[in-house]
Amino acid sequence: MTQIRKYILTLVMFLLAGGIRSLSAQAQGTPTSLPATGGAVQPAPPLKPPPAFYRNLIVLDPAHGGRDNGAQLSNSSVEKDVTLAFAQRLRPALTAQGFTVVTTRDSDPPDELTTDQRAGTANHVRPLACIVIHAAATGSGVHIVSSPLPPVETKTYGRALAWNKAQASVVAMSLRLANEAGLMLEAAHLPVLMLRASVPPVDSLICPAIAIELAPLKQSSSKETLATDPGYQQRVAAAIAEGIASFRTHNAPPPQATQGAGARPGAVQ
Amino acid sequence: MIPRYQRILFWSLVGCILLMGAFMLRGCREAHRRLTALNDVNPIAAPTTAAKEEVALYIASDADATIRSVRSEVALPQDPSLRARTLLEQLLAQYSQPDSAHRLQSGPSVDDVFFVTDTSRANAGKVILVNLRGSFADNHPSGIEVEQLTLASIIGTLHAAFPEFTEVRFLVDGQPRSTLSGHASLDQSYSLADTTIRPPIPSEAATQP
């Protein structure tokens, strides 16, 4: 009888020890036993990484706003109003191309948004492209501005990106986006200048980003169309939307059907 | 008939006026003598003649967003800091001409230029610090293109005149400022390089990844 009790006690102790070991191994994320399928090691399915970007999502940033009026374009118009009006024309043009549009502001807020807040908004939603909108009273036509940062491979750059140099990892894509927008503007017979300049918040964006600056359209030495002109803005908006759609076709083709039903719509990894 | 006391009062007042006038005249002469005594007219340093020399000015054009190098003869002092300041004043004064292709307001633009060596980094960089006047930044036309061209013009001109320096940083009235006039970033250092630019033309070849 004593012998049987000893066996039972030993068995209970063995089972308890095995259970504790199994629980601690599970907490560390390591497999505790080999699966039954022929002894082959099958690692646990990896966690699904967040998508690199959403191919149908665009962020528009009408610059300035609040107490920051931006440039004085004429006696009656300031830059913050023109950028907002242009964003409101660009939005339906992009929607018509199948994009979802997020804007950093839809009205003139009482307090201005800092450029860091705008960059944070854009970086958070992982869009295909970010378009920063400006307007000027000098120059001619449409100025497409890309970051002057030298391209950096993400692998060599390390995991952490410097806030004011985050654009470096995608600057090659930004240049392609600028080129696509420039081509469509030329096709629409609008003068375009491609520039590289450090304009906040473009250098802090982790998505392909360009700044669009609307300048007066000089048709002859005496006649010019101001950036406030609705017809001019509409032509530019239509061309930019086509350029972004072309950029999506070339750089972010639709995800394959084999990605599975679990894939999030519009997400490209 | 004027009463006698009124005549006495009148002449007394005239006398007082004359006395006060004489007192003021004497005070003015004294003050003038004291002030001229403070001006030491003795020369301290030997007078120098700044000979004209040929420099490269990087001139911007708003119409096509280009920067081109133009040779110009400018009288420059020998002191590097004064030399850089004079050079930049000369450059920015060109933009206030009526026929300028990059129109800026006239007036003083550069307060100081400092040459520093940044020893905090492993490879000590030689940095030029340009302190712009607040009036220049406040009255600068606002826009990405126009602001970037002004900065590129300054950077290119400094690089041509001081090729041994590697970076330039900008201050406005001695303080850091985020942008020149709302667009081009000033809160970073720029590499000194040849900024002669001609914007690229969009091409079909550059659309493919």
C-alpha cells in the first residue's frame, strides 16, 4: 500500500513539474514540443506586420492656417485660403481616381497646426503619398518641390529614423511622384518647375511626398492668371490627380488575389 | 500813455530774454566743445585700400528657377568675416535692382558672418554662420521657390569665396528661426556646394521604379 502511494506521489510530482515547465516555455514564446506531423519543425505563424502603406490613401496638407496667413498673394487673398481652396478641388479629383483622401485641415482653425503635427498625422495613416500645398505670388506656373535629402537605403539607415531626415528612405519614390505629376501638368499645357528644397514638414514624412506650389500663370508679358483663379486651380488639380494615379500604377500595383482573404483591403506590404 | 510800471516790466522782460539767450548760446558752445574733445582724430590703424577683385556671385532667376555663376569685380576687405559680409551684401544688393530677375527689397541684409569650427563632431567641420537681419527676413517675398533661390544663391557664393568651409547655418537677429519667410527651412545646416542649378524636366524614363 505504501509502495502504491509512493508511486502515485511521484507521478503527481512529475506531472506538476512538467506542467510548470510547459507554462514557462509558452510564456517565452518557444515551442515546447515537436508537432505530431512526422517530426518536422513548424514554426509558429509570424505576426502579420503592419502594411508599409495603403495604396489608395492620400494625405493632403493645405499649408498655413490659423494665425499663420502665409504669403500675401493679392490685396484680398492670403496663402492659407488659397491652399485650402485648392485642397478642396484636389480632393474630389483624387476621389474620382479611386483614392481615399485625408486632409490635415478642412477649415481655418483658430490655432495653427505645427508642421510636426501635420507630419505626425500623415505618418500615422501610412498613405501612398503626401501632398503639401502652397501658393506664391512670385514665379510662374506650378512648382513641384521634393526633399533635397540624399536617398538612403532603409537597411543601412537603421531602424530608427531621424525625425527631420525621415524622408531620406523614400526620397527616390518622391522624385518619381514629382516626375509623374510634372508629366501630367505638361500634358495639360501648364508650365511646371521641378525643385528640391527643404520645406517643413516634407523632410519628416515617411511616405513619398511632394510640395505643390501654385504660382501665377503668366500667359503674356501683361496678362497673368493668379493662383486664386478657380479655373486654373481646377486644371492643376485634375493633372495632379492623374499624376498620382499614374504613380500608383507604376509603383504600387494592386495586391495579388493570392494574398488571402485576411489581407486588409488596399494594404500593400 | 503807457504807465511807467508797464514800461519797466516790458524792458525787464526783454532783458531777461537777452540774458537767457546768451546763457543758452554759451551752453551750446560748451557742449560742442566737450563733444569734439571726445572725438579722437588720431589714427589708430593704418588706412587700407581694398583693391577690387574678381569674385563669383551666384545669381538667381525666379522665372526658370535657375542659379548661374556671374563674375563680378568687388572691393573686399581682408578680414574674412568682413569680407564675407561685404560679399553677401553685394550679392543681395543686386536683387534690389529694378531689372533683377529675383526681386528682393533693398536695405541692409546681413548683420554678421562668423567662421567657426565645430569640434563636437568626429571630423571637425568648418562652419560659416550667417546672421541675417530680421528686417531682411521679414520683408523677404514668401514662397518656396523664391526663398530657396535666395538661400542657394548665398550658399553658392559663399562656397566659391570660401571653399575650405563645408557648412553654413543661418540665424536671424542672432536667434534660430524655423523658416526664412514661412517656407524654406533655416533650422538646419546646409552643405556648402556649387549651387548652380537648372531644374530637371519631367521625363517618361523616370516614371519606372
